[in-house]
Amino acid sequence: KILNKKPTYNEFIVKCPNINGLIRECKKLNILPPLQVSTYYPELSDVVLVCVTELNSNISIEKFIKAAKLAIKVDEEGSN
């Protein structure tokens, strides 16, 4: 879930219930995972900072989306 609905430049924050799963899936797909915001703001334990620029290829963006979907799926399956 994107938390800021206003226009952004290159970075945006996303609420992610399975941050560890997202980071794990990104590493499996050999892409740089998002920053865990809780490293700097412990109260935001379920938020990541995602950065996308013109240097990111469509393939790498698609890989990130795949990683996010896999992390969400794992989280939903684990919740049952």
C-alpha cells in the first residue's frame, strides 16, 4: 500500500506487512531491495522506502513487482 498519494520524485514509501519476505524475494531475483524505514524510525516497522529512477530498466521494475507479489502471497498464506 503506497502511503503518500501526492506526487513524488524518485522515492516513495510503501506499507508492507512482510518486509523480510520482500527483501528475501528481491535478493533471490538479484535486485536491490527497498530500505527498511524502521532502521531509522523504529515506530515504522512495516514501511519500506522504494526508489525508482530512469536508470531502472522495465525488467528490473517488473522483477521488483514480482518480488512484492511473492512476499504478499507468502504473507497471506502464512496468515491462514
